[in-house]
Amino acid sequence: MSKKPHKRLTSLQFRKAAMRKLTTEIGVYVLCDLDEVPIYVGQSIKGIRGRVSRHLTSARSDVIANRQIDVWEIAYVKAWPVKRLADIPHLEARLFKTFDKRKALMNGSIPNLSRKVPQKIPSPAQTIQVMSDEDIKVRRDPMLRLPRQIEHIGRLVDHILSVKDSAQLRRSLAAHFERLDAYREAFLRQTGSVRRAPGETDEE
């Protein structure tokens, strides 16, 4: 008896199924890119799953509306649920300070540090992959990732010039350029030297 062919989920179906595993508790979360590198630290006082879902669907999400982050890049979500509302800002500040030091984040606002901020980052209670392995592999290809990043930077610059200008948006722009440089290097390593036909010159 022949087996039925495996039905591959669409990107949207995969993400919806993965999101059902994410906690609904209050707390702090981190959106990570295709390399599992944090790009945004956020908090939710009504439920992490609902807040992250709004980011991924661009529904009532300022950082998406302001072009600060590109949903195309978000492949992982890390969650730190807490029991007390009072603990949220301190944990958010610690996560922001630690991850931003490693690689610039794209947050709209920078959490204030206080004496109550934890000295060490606790391990995340959850790490949810919201993009399939196949999609991650495809999107990490510099031939796709570099032009996508260039396009997004163009959208962010246009938003700053035409809609809204702020220190937070300019900070996000600088973070995108930092990543663009890394994608450019990966692109050049992959493409290597250009092969020319006999008699062909650079001008051609």
C-alpha cells in the first residue's frame, strides 16, 4: 500500500501551528531573526502569545507599522513568562541591555535600567520556531537576503522622510545598516569572482 505524499504546510500555516505552542502568560519576549539572533525585545501585560501574534500579522504593531523590523526575517520567538507585573520592566531592561550590546536591536523605546534589574539573564522558558527549516534555509541565502534587506532599508528611509522621524527610527536604521554589511559580505563570499566570456570587459 503506497503512502500518501506528505503535505507541506504553507509558511502561514506553519507559523499559526507554532504560535499555538507559545505561552499566553504575561512577561517578556524576544523576536529573533533567521540566525536566531535577537532583533527586538518586547513585553506584554495581557499575554505573550497575543502580543507576538500582532507583530507577526502587522496588526496594531507600531514597530511593524514604522518599518523598524521586517516580519520576513522573524524565525524564532523566545519567551520569559513572569508571575508579577512588577517584574516585567526589570527583566525587559536586562534582556535589552544584554542583547543590544551583542548586536543593535530595533526597539522603538529603550527600557530604563534600575537597581532592581536582574544581574543575569535567566534561560527562556520557551523558544518557538515560527518558520520551517526549509523556509529558513531559503531565506538565509544571501542572494535573497541581501536584496530583501536593501528593500526594507529603503522602506524605512522613506517612512522617516515622509511619515515620521524620531531618534528611535534612526536607531533602527543604523541597526539595519549593520546587518546589511554582514549580508553584503556573505553575498560577496558566495558569488566569488565574476566569470567573463572571452573578450568581455567590466563595461560589458
